[in-house]
Amino acid sequence: MERVIVWNKRPSRFLAQALKRISVDSLLQAERVEEELLNTILGVIDNPEKYPLDKFKKNNPGQYRAFEKLSFRVTYKVTPTQIRILRIRHVKQEPKEY
């Protein structure tokens, strides 16, 4: 059974707001950021362990992973049926442990 991507509300809203801010200066750049982030997230389906364990997850049992792309940090959780997008943050933001 193939995993599906599921977005939590917060990262979905954050990404939409970030793309809106970027598009004020450059619509092309906003489209590029969106395309690259979404393609990278889709690539996680084929190899969920491709990216390292999330260093900000306390007592990480190995399901929580993260990657950085184009100054954004994407945190996700791997389950047998899902890749759940938990958080998207700009890398200049203060990291949050959870």
C-alpha cells in the first residue's frame, strides 16, 4: 500500500502566506519555491527515510524527519499509510522543540 501525503492545517497556512509574501516581489520566484517544495515533499513518498531524523523532536522514535529546501524547513512524520506534514518554517525563525 502506498503512503499518502496529509497536511496539517498550520503548515498549509504558513506555506500559503509565505508564497503570498514572496509573490509581492516576484510571482515567478513564488511559483519556483512552491514547485520545488511540493516536488521534494512528493519525493518523500518513495523514500521516507531519505532525510535525517528531526533533531528538534524530543525522544524521536524515528518517525519524525525533516529537510531544508530554499530556506524552508519541512518536518514530517512517517506512518505505514501516511507522510504527515507537521510543520514548515523559514530557517531564520527560531527553531521549536516539540
